[in-house]
Amino acid sequence: MKQFLKRGLAVLFALLVLFGSITLHTIVQSQHYSRLINYVGIVRGATQRLVKLELENRPNDPLIEYLDGILNELNTGNGEYGLPLLEDETYRQNLYELSRMWGDIKEMISSYRSADENEEALLDLSEKYFEKANDTVFAADEYAAHQTRMLLAICAVMLLIMLLTWLFIFWAYSRKLLLLENTNQKLNDLTRRDTLTGVYKLEEFKKEAQHLLDEGPKDEMAVVYTDFSDFKYINDVFGYNYGDSILKKYGEILLEGLREGELCGRVSADNFVLLLRYQEKEEVAARQQAADWKIIQFMHSFYDRQSVPTCCGICCVGDVIEDLKIDGFLDRANFARKTVKNGTKQNYVYYDDSIRRRLREEKDVESRMLKALEMREFTVFYQPKVELKTDKIACAEALVRWQSQDGTIIPPDRFIPVFERKYMIDRLDQYVFEEVCRFLRDRLKEGKQVFPVSVNVSRLQFYNQDFVQRYVDIRDQYQIPPELLEIEFTESIAIDNALLMARIVNRLRQEGFSCSIDDFGKGYSSLSLLKTLPIDTLKLDRFFFDMSSDPERDMAVVEGVIELVHKFRIRTVAEGIESSDQVEDLKRMGCDFVQGYVFYRPMPEAEYAQVLDS
């Protein structure tokens, strides 16, 4: 295109030069034609004057020579007057006859001077000569006019060609600019999109979505928040390349399903958000379900029809009373999605009054939790663990409860997720740990009996570089023997980053803490963790002991796990045990400890102290 434009400009320049040359030539030729016509007129007038002078007996031979010179130059094109030689046939014929008649006039003048010719004959010839001179002037004028018209026509054509060339160059240049602008827009659009899936990055999605919301109308718009129910399973079992291929395909499917004025973006990992338009609200879930069915079909084409379902939260903008920005609608759609994750049977949930109430409760927790920490509204409950060999308390787990100043008990499942989302769970963990240390110190000072206590730490703690040192400092501040404290973390934390977990567990054990894995069996457990992590205790999740269609099979799994971990010299704790039959089964299997309502419920510190004292 650049080469083409250069050539076009060169052609345009050449046309300009040619047009200028032709125009200049036209002007010069016009001047020449005017000069020629003028001199033919001189011949006509001067001849009449010559005849008049002769009739008055005033001969003028210089005038005759002057007229001879003009006529000679008109016929030959050579002379001192710069007269052009016209090639027009009519003009040439008239000029020829005019020249012949001029010769006759000169002969008649000569005869008149010698009195051989009368004046009537001279006057008659002079009149005929005048008429022929007129014809010659008219012929020259017509020729000049014709040539001028031809040159003007050529100029007009050249001007038209120049105009068309300029318009073409302008079009080509404009097209090039448009292509460059489109290319820049595409490049700019690429920088705004997620490289794997092709959908908008979150911040870009929010900008575009807010713009569409501001344009309105909002009543027929919905924000959708969707992800896969357990995408980690896909990555762990089939590999990250396969996981990425699913995300890429899902992005393509979502983009293909968009209509005018709709958007799609990626939050992170397998989380996607959409802004959709609808006529009926049910249409939103139906469209999303159709898209999800396509990705499930895609997954079914690999690995023997293995797939994971999606979870989708939908917030219809018109259903929200508050005047919100896009972040607010995303929060509500995400909140609806989490109800799917928390056990809702349907995979597509609309944000409604019940979810709105839960969101308000969460916002209430969020607004109060900092002050609640300062006011020490959080209390530690203890649930003893019973050693099955002796049927006596051997240790306990510290659990946190929130008792507000008005006496209301807020359950952990309402406030712990909020602390996690607001990245404040580490403060709550340390609060509980310090309360446990204070309790143990008080009893040790009084010389009373104490048992080891396990405290939970959240996922966030393990990404805090000074986490271990901070816990060591708190323990040493209260002068608690290391063997009385156990750090408990969930199985999911260990699976997410086993290498980091191994380093931290080693560091904790070097500092004297014992370590345990909680909720083993709740997710996709990996027995390789038992080889990788130098833990002291494994807590079997209540999942193993819930009612099922095949309890014998469940117990066989439990017995196998207990037997295996004992070979690694790891103690076992069965959680959530509620019946004596389960206790007997666990004794037979060799389980070390039981924690559950069958022996003790979680109890406040004072009540736990009484149990220890008794």
C-alpha cells in the first residue's frame, strides 16, 4: 500500500506538470494566433490604404514592401514578425487566393501609375481583395478558436484525470488510515483481553459494562458470575494443559453466544463474568445452560467422558433496589454463585430476597468484625479429643465463637468466610492462638492439669513469611511448652502447594510444634501427602462416617487409611463421631482418638476447665 501511494503521488505530480505545460502552451498559442489574426487584419487595412494613396497620386512603395513581408511570412512562417504557419486548409486556400490577388493589385498599381489602368478597375479589385482578406481573417480566427477549444478540452480532461487521481489517492490514503486505525484498535483490544480465553480482562470488562449500564436501560440487563465446581480436579488429574484447553474453549463458547451490547470477562482461574440482555429473566439461565452444555460436551470428548459441572450466579439489574455500580452487581451475582457451591441443588441461582438477606448479614459482619476483635467479642470453645485406648481426654481442639455484646451467638460459618474474603483471617487465627496460650499459662501457673490444644490456621497464613516466627513469639511470650500446642491446617491447603506446605511444616516442627491435617477425605485426597508432609496427626473428616448406601465399604476405606498412616507413625483422629457403634468400630480398627458429640460437644473455656479439674 505504501509503494502504491508513492507511485500514485508520482503520477499525480507528472499529471500536474503535463497540465501546466499544456496550459502554458495554450496561452502561448493563443498569443500567436492573436498576433497572426492581427497581421492578416493589417494586410486587409494597409492594402486599402495603399489603394487610396495611389488614387490620390501619393505612391507608397515602403508600404508595398511592408505588405510583401507580411504576406511572405504568412505563407512561409519565416520572417521578422514571429507569425505562426497555420496548416488549416480553408485558411491556406484563402491565404493563397489573397496572395494571388495581392500580386494582381501590385500589377494594376504599376499599370495605373503608367496610365494604362483606370481607377474603377483598381477599386473593384481592392473591394474583392478586402472581402478575401476578411475571409482569411475569419478562417484564421475560426482555426484559432478551434485550436483553443481543443486545448481547453484537453485541459479539462487532464483536470478531470488529476481530480480522479487525487480522489483515488485520497481514498487510498484514507483507507490506509482506516486500516491503521482498525489495526491499532485490534492491538488495543488485544491488550485488553485475556491471552488464554480471548475475553476481556476483569478491569476492562468492568469499564465496558459500567458504560453499558450508564447508557441504559438497566431493567433488561443481567450480570452473570460462573465457574466450574471443582476445576482443581481437572488440573490435578489431567494436567494444566488440558485445563487451559477447557478454559480457552469455554471462552470461545461464551464469546460466540454474545449478542449486541453484551460482554464477557475473566476474573481469574476458571471464574468468568458476563453482562447479558434479556426479555424474560428465565432466558438468562437458559442461555448460560446452553453454553455450559457445550463445554461439557467438549470435556466428554476427552478422557473417557470426564467432566465437572459449572456453578452460575445471576443478578438481574432491575431486581436490585440499590443504585449500584458494576462492582455491586458482580458481588451479588458472585454471592448467588456461592450458594451453588454451598449445596444448592440447582446450578443456576438468581439473586433474590433470601440471598439479599444473607448478603446484608455478611455486610453486617463485615462492618462489625474489626470492632469485635478490639472488644474481644470472640471467645474460644474447646472440644476434647478422647483417646480410645483409655477412654479419657488426651487433647482438645480450639474453636472460635462470636458472642456479640447483646449476647447473640454468631456461628463460624457466617463470619469466618467474611474474614477470609477480607484477608483478615490471620488476625482472627492469631487472636485464637493467643487466647489458647493465655488459658494454658493461667492453668500452668495455678498448677492445674493441661492437655495439648490444636489450633486452626487458615490458608492465608501460609503465604505470610513471618507466620511461624509470629506464632513462636506468642508462644514464648506466654512461656508455653511446645508439646502443648498443635498447628492444624486443612487438607485443601496442603494439596494447593505441597512444597510450600512441606517447608512450613518442617519449620513448625523444628520450633517444637506438632502438626496435623484436618478434614482429610473431604476433597480429592492424595495419599502422597502423607509421604511428603512430616505431620504428626491425621484427622479423618466426618464424610467417612456419614450415613451412606454402603457403610461396610466406607469402613473398609477408613480401616485401610488408619493402617497405612500408622506405618508412617502418624496418629489418627476421627471427627464428627456421634454414636457408640462408630466408637467400637474405630477401636477395632486401631484409631487413636475420637472427637465428636458422642463424648463432648464444643464448650466454653470455663466449662472445659471444669471438665479438666474433674
